[in-house]
Amino acid sequence: METTIHVLQRAAAQKINAFFAADRRQALLVTGARQVGKTTLIRNLGREAFPHFVEINFLENPAARKLFENAADSSDLLLRLSALAGQSLVPGKTLIFLDEVQECKEIVTAIKFLVEEGSYRYILSGSLLGVELKDIRSAPVGYMDVLEMFPMDLAEFARANGVSDRVMEHLHHCYDQKQDVEPMIHQKMMELFRLYLLVGGMPAAVECYLRTRNLYEVAQVQQSILTLYKKDIARYDPQEKLYLEDIFDLIPSELNAKNKRFILKDLHQDFKLSRYRNSFLWLANAGVALPTYNVEEPALPLRLNRQSNLFKLFLCDVGLLAATYANGIQLALLNGETNINYGAVFENAAAQELTAHGFALYYFNSKKQGELDFVVEHAGHVLPLEIKSGKDYTRHNALSGVMENPAYHIPAAFVFHGGNVSVKEKITYYPVYMLMFLRKPEPEPDMTYIPDFGVLMG
């Protein structure tokens, strides 16, 4: 029996290909959590775009880590690169791919020299592990652009499962016009969404599902990724690894708690945020966890209203979250059984989707008004979002109270749920899979401004 390899279409491919096509002296750094598909995508696209492709992995090749130590100049650097690659580098036709660059601290200085020299094109990839990549991301402006990759989002997952452009266009039209989705399409898209909750967006898990259609084997892949994350925790932060692993293991149970907030005393009776703040930041910086901070008021700018000591932690991938739960949730989710609380899983999917679309994550909670699942900045306004897994999705006292409060001046709110599209006053009810269409407005491509300062020149 032949093994079918599924080539997964990724949104990041368009940006990487645009970088390849651009004729400018600049490197591209592709970052993201481990296992989100960075290396595979770069390798496939790079080999298609360039006649000569050189790949050097700083994690797998210990000798490569000393590649840039004490290099005299760009000629010396290129000589070492050529020797390590074991092949000739052809000027103007070679792409050099430097992978796992978080292992090579000298890359920041080296890439500046290499880009300035100009004979070859460079693309880098690194995992967001600990603080190693922060210095690399702060390379001098003009020498390196940064692209962050995430697990596959809903649109990528839909296309991987064969959803056609025609159907996607129909769904997008219904989203824009706030019209009902054709019932059969809606039913099947809800099935697809529930499948996404289990498989998630890690490319290895998606490929496993497409190849085997066996959710048990998918769960095995997911468990191996979780194990890899724990090994990373032990390797990159040995001093704090006990707390990191405790926090990581607690995320699923904390999300299942009534208020979903991270309660520090669940870790240790004397646990204080100030003392272990670096542990939470490490998980966020590594892309493993998605922190969602409470805001004092749902008012712009949300960042200034953020309460850094009140937050929820979601996992970077909803499939990994589902894999941490007891066996049996798979069939219950697929069958849409109503006797299980799917709230945490639905919200994790929403957090993952919003993050992939560039939104900073916040929620609002007050004793007087209750809690909003998410609030984001969209088109110059605060946009409240509620994620409902049950049938009573029109009951939302906190959302109604916030929308009726004249002090907030909030023009619209969205509720994502299991039903079809409907509108009631300023609240639009969307099927939960339509989270894929909630994106930041694209900036105007031409913002040319030519003032007339003639009166100042006389």
C-alpha cells in the first residue's frame, strides 16, 4: 500500500514567495512555535524558487553552531558556509536556508554582513524557545524581515479537507452580507469545525488524519508533540522547568474551571505572580501558550486597560488541548453531544484563530457586569466576542449589559455559535466556523501624501 503525502497549503506561502520574488538585499526570519510547519514550507518553496538550495540546521549539526564564531569578514563567512554545505554557492542563484537559528547567537551580526555582501539570498527559521530568539528578532532594521507562523487556521484546515473555493466564497459572502448559509453547507461546515477541534492545526496531525482518517493515530502524533514541548521546557529553561511544566500541565484543567482564569494557588499555596512571572512569559514567548489578559474596561486602547495579573492561558493548538482530555471526547465532539461542556475547547479554537489573524487577546470581567469571552480592537473600535458552544447562545447578560452601556460607545458585537447567521440590533450571530473571516482590515496599498508647502517657501 502506497503512502500518500498530502501537500498542505499554507497562507504563509504567499508571503514567503513574495520575499523570494523581491529583488532586495534583505533576509527573512520565519518564527513560530515548534512543529507548526516552518521548515517543511521553506524547504519546499525554496527548492521550487531557486536552482541551488543550501540548508544548514544549527540544532542537528553541532559543527554549524561554531560557523560564525570569530569570522573576520563576509568572505570568511561565505567560505565557511560553502565548506559546511559541501557544495558550490552560485551567486544570484542560491538560497541559503539557516534553520533553528535560536541555537546560533552570532547569527544577528553575521546576517548583516551576509546580506550586505549581496551574492546570495537568505531565509532563516527559528522556534520561539525562551529568550534566545529575541535578540535575533531585533536585528538591525533593513537587514531582516520577520514572519511569524502559527498552526493551521480554520481556512487552511478546510482547504486541506477539500472544501472548494466556491464554497469558501459562498461562506465569505454570507459573512459579509450577514445572510444565512445554505443549510446543508452549514451542517457540513459544523462537522468540519468539530473535526478541527480534535485534529487541530499542527501539520503533522493534519497530515496523519488525511492519510489514515484514524483519530487514534492523530492523538498519538499530538501526544508526541506535547512530549516534545515538555522536553523543550526541560532543555531550554532548566532552572524554572518544574514550574513551567506544572503550568503547562494545568492549562487544560484551568480552562475547564468555571471562570477559566489561571489561579496561581492551584500550583502552590504560596505562589506569587511576581516571583514566577518569567515562567508564564516563557510559555507565551515560546508560542506554546496564548495568554489572554483581562481589561479593566472594554475601551480603547485595550493595552492600556490590561491587568497583567489576571489572565487565561490557552494552548497554541486546540487539537493538542483535546488530546489532553480523557478518551471518549472525540466521538462526543464529532456527534455534537450536548451533555458535555465544550466551552473551553471552543474558546481555545477562537483564541488560536484570533492569534493567527494578528489580534491581541483580551477579555473583560467585572463583578457588576459579568464576563465577555474576548474583546479585540477592530476597525478603530472595541469589538466584543462571545463564543457559545450550546443552544442558548442568545443568552448573554454580560454582552447585553456592555452593549447597552452608553459610556463604552461600542457599535457592534459578534456571537459565534453552532447555529446559522442572524442579526439582532447591534449583535450579529455567526456560525463558529466563520471565525476564519474575522480579520484586521488590510492597510491601503497606496497612502501617498503630497502636501503643498508653497506658502512656507516664500
